[in-house]
Amino acid sequence: MTEPTTPDADVIALAGRLFDAARAGDTELLAAHLDAGVPADLTNDRGDTLLMLAAYHGHAATVGALLERGAEPDRVNDRAQTPLAGAVFKGSTDVVDALLAHGADPHAGTPSALDAALLFGRSDLVARLTAAR
């Protein structure tokens, strides 16, 4: 049985830059690295994917680019939250629309995006989420 290897400092630094790019909405940088082979569902130590970070920070163009490159729209983080629920929490309608257009499930995660929209009284988002399924 082989021991897991620890990534070297350069790989860790690159991952940090990619997570920062997702938070900042740097679509061009992320697209270039994903096109070069970085996994679309790269996760940080909390289970947040690049998609989760881009969605939570309201970057619809970045969300679209990640989804087009294979990011899983319903992948949950370590707290069972989905990118769609994060976008609902932040009230980012354009990100919600981008995720729904790529098949995100309004019922996935805990709380689900639909539950979050109901909890926060976002009837506009409830309508979008219920129309999606």
C-alpha cells in the first residue's frame, strides 16, 4: 500500500490562485487552466469547488465557463451545500439562471436552493426554481 503524496509547493500555490480567480470571476485565467487539464471540480479543504466559489461570489460568466468545461452543477461541499443554493443565498439571479440552464437541481443539497429561496422570502427565485423541474 502506497502512502498518499503531498502536492509540492508550486501545485498548492497554483490551486490557491485558481480558487482566488473563481472568487474574483477571472474567467479567462480559469478557462485557460481548465483547458490545459486542471480538473473542473477541483476542491479546496472545505469541499468548495471552483464552481461553488464563482457562484457564491456572483460571477455568472465564470459559472458558465466552468459548467461548459465539465463542472458538476450539483456537487456539494463539506456542508452539503450546492452552488445553486449559494447563488440563491446571495440573491444572484444571473448565476441562478446560468446554473439552471446547465441542469442544476433546485432540490439538491441541504438546505436545497428551493428551501433557501423560501426561507429568505425570494418569491422571484422560488418561481425560477419551481419552473426548472
